[in-house]
Amino acid sequence: MTIESKALILAGLCCVLGASAAMAQTVPDHPRVNEVNQRLDNQQERINKGVANGTMTGKQAARDEAHIANIAKRESVDEAKHNGHLTKGEQARLNKSENKNSRRIYKQKH
């Protein structure tokens, strides 16, 4: 692994950690928020496994992690509008983005 790929992975992880901090400000046990967050966590785990087993490059991982961070940021903005909750429409919009990112991760790993 080159220094450049390690830097990309580190940058991606910083984005995700920032997104995780933003997600931590949610209302506990809100089902729509929990579902979105669980899917983001699952995607991050799939990316980590892909990098670890060599099916994804650091550049691909950084790009996918940037997408995860973007989704998490949009989720935080939506939650701020409704005191830590997501409307069904907001959840649907975020799920659509998560579906797209999930397909992208799958294609890169296979």
C-alpha cells in the first residue's frame, strides 16, 4: 500500500468520524434514524473489509466513505429541522442515496 493510498484512507476515515459525531446528536431509539445509521455503519464495515482483503483500493474506499459522510451530513441537517427525528420522506430520500452507495460498493468489490 502506497503512502498516497494510506493518506486517502485516513482522509476518508476522518470524514466518517466527523459524520459519526454528527450522528451522535440524534434522539435515541428513533426507528427511522436508527435504520439510516445502521445502514451507514454496515456500508462502512463492507468498505473496511474490502480494503483489508484487497478487493477495494484506498482510492475507491475514500470515495465511498465521502459518500457515506455526505449522507450522514444530510441526515444531521434533516434531523436538526425536526428535533432529532426524520420524516418518512427524508428517510426515503436518504435510503435512496444509501441504496446507490451500496450498489457502488458491491460493484467495486466484485
